[in-house]
Amino acid sequence: MKFKNTYLLSIVLFLIVFSCKSSSKERGVASKIRKTSKILPGAYDMNRYLVLLQNKRVAVVGNQTSEINGMHLVDTLLHRGIHIVKVFAPEHGFRGQASAGEQVADAKDQKTGLPIISLYGKHKKPTAKDLQNVDIIVFDIQDVGARFYTYLSTLHYVMEAAAEQHLPVVVLDRPNPNADYIAGPVMADENRSFVGMHPVPIVYGMTIGEYARMINGEHWLKNGLQVDLTVIPIQHYTHQSIYHLPVKPSPNLPNYQSVRLYPSLCLFEGTDVSVGRGTNFPFQVYGSPYLPKTGFSFVPQPNAASKWPIHKGEVCYGEDLRQVQPPKDLYLGWLIKAYRTYPDSLKSKFFNKYFAKLAGVKYLKSDIQNHMPVEQIKAKWQEGIARFKAIRQKYLIYSD
């Protein structure tokens, strides 16, 4: 009897151990699946859009971020037998090598021989002539989720031109590395420009595909036009996903830190303070020759990413933000600190006329000048954000 009980106990213990090991193994497999579920931009899901392009004359709107596994989308499509007739390039050019604000001329791609038409400078919108031999347009550009990033304006004008010529547009969606929060004042009509064309906050929490749906659905194109729009979604993605860009989205956003700091630091572009253009760490520092001397300084010099940096050749004092945890918010502290520590004799020159276009509202400048507490400043834009969120909700593809 004792032997039988011992034998039964051994079997029970074996089953318990085996069950625990199996559960542990299953949990390990599940964990591995979760960790290895790779975010795949819309460009990778070729089965969903190649059928739309076959036997069509295709125009691609793209730049250096338009890639699939390290190969440019244009090269990939040509390899697949898609008939591409031309490429449209945004600010910084087709290969992404032009400085901010630099005129990008029409050219011919040396690798493929395709004509490249610039959509920056005076020619921001494709003309009817540009599109006369086109059947469909593919838009594939990496956004960074800030209203003043000009690729959104290029998207608008491409959609508008396509609607006028009754051409379909396919947007290959890509993750927004700043999609996990919404912040900042909503653009006022009087301040609209190429660095902000729509009534959205500075940080809007949408992918470029969702944003295209919003432009279309809200009739923001000229004369209320709507385009035949298809968005190829991202796989394994939510707005809370952490996404490190595989390719620099523009010359002065070289890494994840700069991309995350960009929404807050870009407001300095409307001031007399440098954000590190002309250094190896743009949008990761700020400084000026007129700020108090600190233990940190840098000297902007012309380089490939910035040919005309502010305060060229001058020692700029300020803060090094390369190691800070980027705030999950539009952070005004650095801007306010710089203004308050600027010499009184130069305060009138601290802001320039560009600031209102970046901020989207006039009151931000005056509130900072009047030393209004940050909490009161941010309270002013909450009502606008609430209205925007109601609009935004209609066009989301991914969960928050």
C-alpha cells in the first residue's frame, strides 16, 4: 500500500512539473512572439497595393525614407515591373541631401534615369502638365508627427492636384514616432503657411495615412475637393508603439533623440537661439552667444545638413539635451528659460516674425513675454485640443 501511494505521488509530481515546464515554454514562445512582432510600414505589404499599380503609369512622391528592407521604393517597384514615369521630391530632395529651406531643382535620378520634379520652393503643387501622363500617384514619406514638418503640406498639395485631375492617390503609411501624445495650440487661420496648413495642434498623434484621411474627410482641400484615396496600413502598430526610424527623415533629425525633442525645440526656429544646426547634434541642444555662459557650448559651422546656420562661427551657450529623457508633451520650459535669461537689451530681438507661424497662435509669444505661468498658457489650448480630438477620432486606423 505504501509503495502504491508513493508511486501515485510520483506520477502526480511528474505531471505538475511537466505542466509547469510546458506553461513556461508556452509563455516563453508567446513572449518571443510579442517581442519579435516587427512593425512593418505599409510599403512592405506589397500584395495590397501592387494590384492597384499594374498596367498603370505611376508617379511616386518620395524621398530617402521611401524604402523597403534598405532598398528604395522606386527601385523595388521597377524591379517588380511597375511602370514609374516620374518622381516628385519634397523638401530636402529625393535623396534627402538638401539643407532646410534650400531650393531643390528638378533633375534626373542618376540611378534610374527617371525625371525628378521638386515640390519645394515656388513649385509646391504638381501642375496639370506634371500629371498629364500619370494614372496613379503613390505617396511614401516618413513623417515625424509635428505640424510644422513640411511633408504634411506636400501631402496636401499632392492630394489637391490629384483631385483636380481625377487621379487616385495611394498613401503607404508609416509610423509616427511622436504619436503617443497630443499637445500644443491649434493652428489659427491667420497664421497658416507651408509650415502649418491645417487646424491641428503642434503634436497631433496621427500617422501620415490617418492624416491624409482627415484632410480628405474634412474637405480641407481647395474648394472642398476630395481625392480617391487608399491608405495601405502599418502592421503590428499602435500609437503607443516605440519606433526608431531606420532612415533619417531629414538631414537635421539624425537620431531618435532629435526626433522626440523636435516638437518642443522647433519653436526656437522662430527666435534668435540656435538648436544646433551646423553641429553634429542638431535638435538635441539649444544655445546663443547671448545666453549666460555655462559649462556647455557649441559653435555652429556650415555643413551638409545646414549651409547657413544661425550664429555661424560664434560660441553659443545653453543646454545639452542629448541625455535627457524627452518629455511626452510639448515642453515650453527651455524656451521660457532662454527668454528670461536673455539680456534685457536684446529681448526685443529674441522672437522673429516666423514664431507665430510655428506656434500657430499669436498669444504664445505675448504670454511668454508677460511671464504667464506654463499651466495657464497650456490651459488656453485645451479647448482646441478637445475639438480636434473629436475630429481626429473619425479617421484613426490604429488604437491609442
